[in-house]
Amino acid sequence: MKSHGSLALVFILLFWALTPWHLIAFNIGTTAIATASTESANPLYVDLRVGLEHESETFDLDCELSFDTSGTYKAPYFGDYFGDFSVDIQRAGFSYNKDEWAVILGYTPLKDMVESPYSLFQNASGLPALGIEVRYEDDGFFYRDRWILLNKDLKTTLYTSSDRNIGSLSEDMDIYDDRGAVLRTYGIKKGNIRFGYQDSVLFTDEFFDFNYFANPIPSIFSQYIAKAPGRPWSRTEGDHNTIMGFFADYSDYYHYVYAQILVDDLNTNRFLNPSGPQSPDKIAWSIGGHKKSLLGTFGLYHAGATKYTFESAVGKYYSYTLYPGSVVLWKDTESPILVEDNMLGYLHGENNISFLGTWKGGLGNIDLGASLELSISGSKSPANPWHEYDNIDEEGRRTRLLDDPVLEKKIVLDLESGLALGKLYFGIAGKIGYVANRLKVVAVSISDEDGNAQPIFEPSNESGFIGEISIFGRYIL
């Protein structure tokens, strides 16, 4: 079977590479990457990619498949047919652009409004997600509306919580509920300045909600109006996580600066009912920018998020994440989902502060880049509300940030260079750094209240060197 997989892979690559797609106005790109890394499941792996792209005045099409042996998830693709290669979709979408309007459909990368590696509402790593986006922009106003399908008809043995049986609650609190999200931005612009309001909602029990997608009213109002009792449209099913925030930015040829804030929850009782029950503020922030100069483009960024930000508050799995769990199960093998690969919003997630400096430049036809990042994290619980607690405890009722007994500290230097030779592009990239008290997956007991058995991430006693080197080549027909 593995030999069949190798032959199939070779056939696919040759077919895409040798077919004269350029005769019908398509561009075909093939990329090969060889990597040695201390951070991947397999320390040595390859990543082969094949993509097709078409651009016109009104219609764009872009798709790319990847075949890699990194071992991130242990289950083989389509049995053993492709051998050690895991097959995945990197991009697969198309767009129609006409005047002020654009419609984008397909499996497209997440992209926030601000130009930042620390964007808050959509993960800046460019992770792909299936959905529909509608955009409108004129001289003074812009609007974006994106629906994302998060999960539908999940296999019932996929996550750790699949074996729970907590009385009558087990039917009502199911990790396998369908999930979807809608992210909207409304904004105005004047000259080089933009100001925008951002609004997101993540919902359960259905993967698409037309009311949220088509209704420009902020989601917090749509959510509670739809569930108001005693009305003809009252609904009882579904837990929803509504998030709001703002951004402002300035850009010209040489400069770009921005500020962004995300509000998951605010403790309004400190003002409205000081003697009543309190809750933690769940907020995230990001600020930074870049500047062009004769020596290259320099960037500086900072972001952070308080503990419990992006989490759901009860047993329903509506955390602001791409996936409803933290660890994938296959047979007897567990594969943790890295926080950076799971967050729908800020890539480092809750209970974190990070600082990043970047530089991009060139020498002739050689591209150069470098970055240095310092990131500090406490415990994180992407899929389990309130971490190890059944519900919010008295200690958790205050706003918390990096107050864990032990914290993960990570510093990483990233270097990259590339050389263009006609249709060929060669490059080398590397990382070197150190992590102290690395975040590790920790099991929690199943709660009698919500049945959530999803593991959490906590700083550990493990520390070590971070090293990675990649050699890559890309050819475009």
C-alpha cells in the first residue's frame, strides 16, 4: 500500500507540473521544503505542495494541496495509500471583485483587518478555514462579513471527552455539536486613517446561522433578542460566544501603525452591582507597526490576553477556537493541537504577553528577513471552561494575567533568505531559541457539572533548545 501511495503522489505531482496549464491562463506552482526541527513530531520531514492560480480583473481562483511527513496528526490519510504523507488543503477558494464589492468563497486563509502578526480577531498565521466572505469598500466606509464553518458531523471518537457519560447532561452538552462563526467589521476612513468596530460570534448546534451572517446588528443584541422568552421566535438551543472590539490604524508609503482591542467579557457588576457576584475581565490588546527605510522595513509589535479570554463559560464547547477540543485521539495515540494552530483569534491565546521585532530587506535579487520574539505564557485552556475548575471559583472572579506559580518563557530568533532566478525561487530559513518551562498537555478530571474532559496546557519542568532549519524551492510555470 505504501508503494501505491508513493506512485500516486509522484503521478499527481507530474500531472500538475507537466500539463500546459499556462495555455489557459493559469499559473501552476510547485514547492518542496525539507525541514529539521526540534518542535515537530518527526524531527526530519518534507513538505511538497502543488498549487494552481488564476487572476483576472474580476475573478480570482487559488488552490494548493500539501503533502507532508511532519507527523502532526498520527492517523494516515486514506488508510496507508499515501504512505507517510499527510495530505491537506492549504488554500482552495475563488473570489469575484466588481467595483466596491467582493465575494470570496472557499477554503481561504484567516486574515484580520490590521496588518500584524498579533491580530486579535483572526489568527495571523494564515490558517485556512472554509466559508464565505462579503466585502464592501468605498471612499469613506468599509464593511466585511465572513462566515466560517468550524465543524460539522465530527466523528464521535475524535476527542478525549468522547467517553464521558455524565447522567442526563451528556446529551445536552456534546463536544460534537456543529459549530460555526461569523466575523464582521464596520469602519470609516479619512485620508490615511481608518477606524473600525469588530464583532464576532461563535455558535453551537448549527454550522451556519443566516441571522448572524445577514443581520448587521451587533451580535450581542442578535443573540439575546433571538433567545428572549415569550416571543414567537424564542429559541432555547445553542450557546453563543459574542466578542466585540475596535481598531484604528494609519498608513502611508513609509509608515504603518495600529492599535486593536478585543473584549470577550467585562465585569460590569463592579459598576452596576458592586456587592453582587463578580467575574473576570476577559480582554486582549495589540499594538505595533512598521517603517520603511533605506536599510529595510523594521517592525515592532506587542500583544497580550488575560486569563480565560476566548474560552467558553459553561459546558458547551463554544470557545473561540477552530476546533472544539485540545487533543485528537486515533486508536491509542493522542496528538495535542498546538494553541497557535487552534486559535481563531490571537495566535498565542489567553494568559500571555508577547513582543516581536521584525526586519525585511534585500540585496539585489536576494530577499532577507529576520525576527526576534519573546513570549510569556501561563496555563491555557482552549476547550475547557475555567481550566481545572467545574465553574468559576472565587479566586477566578478577579481579572488574572500571568499569575501562575510557573510561567513558560520562550525567545526565538527567526532568519530567512531567498533568491529569485526567473521562475525558480530558492531559500533557506532557520530558527534558534530557548524555551523554559514548556507548556505541556495536562489531563483534568471529568466534571460532574458539564462533563468536559478536555486537557489543558500548563507550564512544566521541561526546558530546552529550539532549533529548526528548512531548505525550500519553488517553481512557477
